[in-house]
Amino acid sequence: MPRRMPPLNALRAFEAAGRHVSFTKAADELLVTPGAVSRQIKQLEEFLGIELFERTSRDLRISNEARDFVANLGSAFDQIESATRRVMGAQHGRSLRVQCAMTFTLRWLVPRLPLFHRLYPKRDIQLATSLSPMPASQIALGDVDIAIQQGTGEWPGLFSHRLAGSALIPVCSPSFARNLGSPPAISALGEATLLRSMVRPNDWREWLDAAGARKIDSERGIEFESSSLAYQSAMEGIGVAIGQMVLVVDDLVAGRLVAPFDFIHDNGYAYYLTYAEQALEKPGVAEFRDWILGQAAEYEATLRTMRLPGVKGRVPA
């Protein structure tokens, strides 16, 4: 027997208007005009044979029966959205959706991805980058399968695995380092151009305070949109960037950057692989997790024996 259903657009308009108790806010959410919302609700009222709202010149009121209708429609729309996600997930089941901090993606993850694709040539990855962490609630809802982000390892409701620390160290080009003196004193930073990222505005202050150079102004110099731009500017000889060891170590080894001071500040933060428990049901998530943890272990083992130019002692992982 065919279902007798009101028009879907009318139901959507009513659910939004009832949730907000406002035609204007419903219109903003649905990207239509308030007049269009009003017409859709009028169509629904004619279908049902009842008035859903009491309209006055000053406000909009909703009846108790209509409020219950809104709640039931909200639950139904949630189920439709969930079913749609499952269908889309099945259609694109091979693709892993990975969200990652932008600079970590460029400097640590991307150079290693060819190794993953050699091991799993049929496994596709949808890689998205961001300048800010993704809320744990979005990861738990399945907006991505895996998120790589910085923190202390505690994300309620998520599994987390440490990949690499983010100890801080100043870096510059070899030519710029020569201008700092031989051997350079930290006080030389008081006259140098400091390069920093607006995403990580406190890194210079943290390192200077830990190094006992509290009188140096950490906000002077040039601020960039991302750490990658600050590192590139340091390689060009523009100034001294405050780097995360995990993100500049390859440039230090290659000689594109040098560490003019031998003090490294371990700030207690690290990059972690995070995911929700249900993500493990998707093919490929466990593969990617085990592979990247292996890469992280190799990276840490390398640092245990590495002696970088300008850095005394073992480099923190």
C-alpha cells in the first residue's frame, strides 16, 4: 500500500522552523528566503488540516502537538542521514579519510606515503589538511576515519597512539647562523628577525622562557600563516624560525637548516594518531594504523642515535 506522505521540502522547512521557532533562522539554515519557508509550512498545514504555528505581529508560537511533531521529524531525519552515511561509506569503502595538521602532512606524512601505497596499492586515501585540530565529537561521528593531531594524548571517546614529539628548537640557514656570532649567544636573538606561525604563536615565548631568555621580545619579527612558510623563509636566510624537531629534522640533516643553539625544549606535546572504535570496522584503518606506527618507531629509533649539527646530546623524539 503506498505511503501517504507530506512533501519532503515542507517537512524540512517545518522541522527547521519548529526547532528554531523562527522562519528567519530556518531560512538561513536551509539557504532559502523566510517567505519560501512560510509557503512550505502553509502547504504542510493544508495537507494536515491543522495550524502548526500561531503567527502574531510580534512573535511566532508553536503548539505542543507541533513541538512533538518537530522532535519526531528530527529523529527521522537523523536516521535518514545515518543511513545515507552508511550507503556512501559502502560505496567508497576503499578510501581512507585522513585528517592531518597541514605542516605535519607536508613535512612528515607525505614523504612516507609512497611506502604505504607500495604495500597496499589498492587502498585509496582521501587526505585533508587543516590548521586547527578537529573536535573529538566530529571524529566520533565518523566525519573522518583517522585524524592526526597534536596534543597530550587524551581525546575522550577516541583511541590515540603517539607518533612523534614536538620539541622546539630555533633553526636558520647556515649563512644566517654565521651572522649570529661564533659561538652564537642566545642574546643575539634580541636583534635577529624571529620567524613564527600564527597557528603556533606561543612557541618562541615557550622556548625563550625555558632557555632563560625571558627579556627577549618573542613577538618581534615576521608572522606567517603556517609553520611551513616560516621554515621556508628561514632556509631563504630571512631570519630564525622556531621549529618543531619532528618537522625540521630532515632539513637539519641535509644542511638546508642549522640549529645555532644547542638547547632543545621538550614542551610535552606530541603528534598522535586518533580514531573512534567504530572506525576499525572499516577496511584499511587497522592497516594504516599499524603502518604509520611502524614508521613512527623507525623515526624514533633514528633519533636515538642521531647527532645533529649544532645540537649536543640525544635529540628528543
